[in-house]
Amino acid sequence: MQEAFVTYQGLPVWAQYTNATHQFVIWTALESEGLDTSLQHYNPLIDEEGQDGMEIRRTGSS
């Protein structure tokens, strides 16, 4: 699409901006609900407690 339309030349950059904006909004919403989180530092030690607290079903092999 970028090759066909000059207007879309900035699409990859715009997509990156959109991704960053969505991450910011999601993490801000989680924090406003009292969930202290960090996008950069995932810790699998809290998986079970988080799944229980958010009533998430456990599926898969992990």
C-alpha cells in the first residue's frame, strides 16, 4: 500500500506511534485500577496470583 499511495509513506512510523499510545493508555488504566505494573519488567513469579485476582482461566502448557 505504501508503494501505491504516497500518502501512506509514513505508515510504519504512524503504526509505531499508535502502538506506543495504546501501551500508555492500557498501563495508565491498569494503574488507575490499583495495579502496579511495569511494561519492561515481567516477572513470572506473580502469574498465579494475577490469574486468580483477575479470574483468568489457566490453559496451555506453561
